[in-house]
Amino acid sequence: MSQYVVTGRKESAELSSTSQFRHPPVVLLDGTAALPREVLGNKGYGINAMRRQGLPVPPAFCITTEVCEQYFTDPDATTNSIRDEVRDKLRWLEDETSRTFGRGPRPLLVSVRSGAPLSMPGMLDTVLDLGIDDPVESTLAALHDPDFAADTRRRFNHMYRRIVLGDENATVPEDPFAQLSGAIGAVFSSWNSPRAIAYRKHHGLSEIGGTAVVVQAMVFGNMDANSGTGVLFSRNPMTGSAEPFGEWLPRGQGEDVVSGTFDVQPISALHSDQAAVYQELMMAATTLERIAKDVQDIEFTVEQGKLWLLQTRVAKRSAQAAVRLALAFHDEGQIDDREVLRRINPTHLTTLLQPALQPEIRLAATLLAKGLPACPGVVSGIAHTDVDEAIDAAEEGQDVILVRSSTSPDDIQGMMAACGIVTEIGGATSHAAVVSRELHRPTVVGCGTGVADALAGKQITIDGTEGEVREGILELTAWSEEDSPDLVALGRMARQHSPLRAHAVGDYPTLDDNTESGVRAALAAGMTDVVSERPLVAMLSAARLQLNTSADQQG
């Protein structure tokens, strides 16, 4: 990996120039950045938007996605070309925090985080607590507490060795600028990691481009008893209900929550512990949701009783929540019919219309494990605890349930191959939960230690709505489009905008392919009415095609 040179030899004018970039390569996220999400990345864009609203956000700057694109062409020249701008923005962080990067009586530590233009939860790398060495640890111990200082140093060394050096026994550089060098290079390089490539391929995302890098002043959820970290969804991303949903971990840092390796508390625990902070958080969530007109996924830290917002993004959600939330925002007057139809895709409907488990069948089967519901739906298969074995079994046509202690980004290919996911530990905002909702894989998390060994090799059925794992391959009963009031309402909307009328029965041509390509072919053939096994799916596909065509023409 190329080192990011911030000190050392004098570079040529060609290498130090930033003229090869279309936009400024290093940008302050102070609320004034006028660049699009594609340049700032999702994380940087959200931080800038929060600062614009005057919300409590630690100061940060962004190295843009354009730099990442150039980095893969010529790493050394690219990183050298932005060296001075990064140093300048670090001085701005120092001024904003009244601290000094990696030294001094009030040291500044930073996080170095990825920021892809489209959210890729857990696929790219992050390094926290950067800028600490022996003198800084001693200073933090004197300023705050020796246990806090030691914990912060331990966290940094572990993360830096694992992510940047790739060796748990390697020597971490003492120089904070050398630390920053390695971290920026590691975040850029993670764009081409196997897990990130597999994720983009699965979702059909372009291979062109790269990730931004956000450098942000650290705030510490592990500082004392009045500190902690958490994740808040402004509405429930599993069910779509209009209530805040999230998790809180006292004396922790953000990676502790999303990794799923710590036992977390419901967000209501923050209200019990620090009611004023909770109310401030809820007000911020309302503001951000109103601006985006969509559900927000907010990462936050509380440091000694003060709230800090670290990130906001549009929340990943289950298929059920996608439909319910789109209709709710429509009913509230925040979005119109067209936006509802853009937010709900045929995959959401196909997932919702999968066969379901009836109560009498469910209760008659032996309960093997109970946990937190993370993504609704019911699936059956054989439990596999090894990712490679799960992938092989799925490729052989087996229905696979991936059962792990917890999932990590390296498990993404196994998660995509599986029909459903079960974890021993982790909460509803853990990696397994967030990614499963995006993949629409029924998931149960936090089932308890030993569950993986107990389930391995068994035929099981998981219920991601009830949070249960039952013995055997259980019989499911199919739903119809008329079984759900949400789907009935969506059907009325789709019929108003679809150029294709789809019917369950009738004397019309049969449409066997409800996908976008199949519907496009039917429209090209001049069809106006068809018979379809899934009329709503067909009309939604047609309506979305019509809207996209109109948008292209207007553009």
C-alpha cells in the first residue's frame, strides 16, 4: 500500500498540482460545501447538511471521490498532490476544536472514515482514535482518566493493525502524520476489497468511481459514565411504524454498536439515563427527516453528557417498511405519487408476497432459539455456520440459513447466498441487521451464545418478524395482493400511473415476466392489458418505466 506523504522530500510542480481534479479535492464540511453527493460521498454530504442546520457535529473535512479515482491510477502522485491541502484542513480542525493534532496539552485525535456516494454499510474501512502515541496517551490520562486513555490507545492499535497494517503484531507508527498516511491509503484501497466488489456487483452498482475519505475530530463515547454511543432511526426500518427506533451503548464507541459484538440497550435507555440528550436527539432526527423527506439513520455519540451527531443517511429498510413508509410520507404530504412509485420497487413487492407462516403451524413446531427480529419474513433451509460452506451449498441449489456468532463485512458473500441469517449476538442496528434489511433476507439476531453450534446442520425455519428459529421445514401459505391494506392503496396509485393494465384473470395476453425488461417488451409490442400472476408487480414496473422515461425526456 502506498504511503500518503505529508512530510519529506520536495515534490515537483506537476505532482503538487491539483488541477487534474474537476472539483476541489479536499473540502471543508462546514455547511458551505456546494458539491454533490457523488463528489463528497454519502457520509460527507450528510455531515455538511447537518452543519448547515447548525446541529452539533464534530468538525470534519473530506477528500473527494475524484481523488480516489485518481489514486488507483497513480497513488503516489495523487496523494502527494493533495498533501498541502490536507495539512491546511488539519489546521482548521485544530482551530475549530482548540486542540493540536497528535500532540500538545490538548491533543486532537481524528477518525478516518469511508464515504461512498451510495451507502455501502460495513463494506469499506474506518480507523478511529488516530493521532495517539505514548505522550498523547499520558496527556489524555492526566486530562481525563488513565483507563479511558488506555482503552482509546488499545482500540486504535487494534484497528490500525487490522485495517492498515494487516498484521495484529505489526508496529504502529508513532508519528500522527504517518498514521494518517496509512489510514487514508487503507480507506481508498478498501474500495477494491473483495467484499466491496461483491457488494457492488450484487446491487448492480457501477465499478467506476470510488469512495471519499472523511477526516473528523474524534468525540469519545468511552470517556466516562455520562458517555456512550448509539444508532437512531427516525422511524422503524423493519416495520415502517412511525416511531423512533434505535440502540444505545454506554461507555462505547460507534464500531461497538454496528459490529454487533456488544450487548446494546434500546434507545429508550438513553431517555432513562439522560433525558435532555434524548430529547435533543429526537428534535435533530425530526429536522433531518423533514429536510430529506425520508427516514434517517443517524449515528451519534454522547461525550460527558453532550450530544454529537456523526452521520446521517437515508435508512436501509425491509420490504414491508419500504411500502409502509412511502405511503406514510405520501399521506403526510411530504412526497407525491411519483415519488412513492420511485421508492417502492418490484423486488419489495415480490418479497412481501412470499408465502408466510400461519400461527397454528408456527406454534406447533419446536422453538430452537429466540432473538431480536431484524428483518421480517419467513424462510427455511439448512443451517450453515461456515461462510464458504454456505456459499458452496447455495451454489449446489440448497436453501441455506447462515448462522454466525456475529457477521462482519467479510461475510457479505455468504449473506447474499443465504435465504436467511441468524446471529448469536448483536442488536437490531448491528451489521447483520442493517445489511439483511437491504438484502431483504429474513434475519434474527442476538439469539445467545452457543446457538450456532446447536443449529449447525439442522433443517430450520426462521421467522424474522417474530424473532424466532423453529425446527424443521415448515409449510408456508401464500398471500395475495388484496391481503394487505398497504398493497391495496399502492395498487390504486400504480393503476393511475401505469401505461399497462394488469389483471389476475381475463381474455388478455399473459405476461409471464414481470421484470422491467419483460414489461418493457410488452409495452413495445403495443400491449395495454395483460393477465399476470402478480398484477401489482407488473403495473408498478410499468409505472416506474413511465416515470423514468418522462424524467429522461425532461432532463
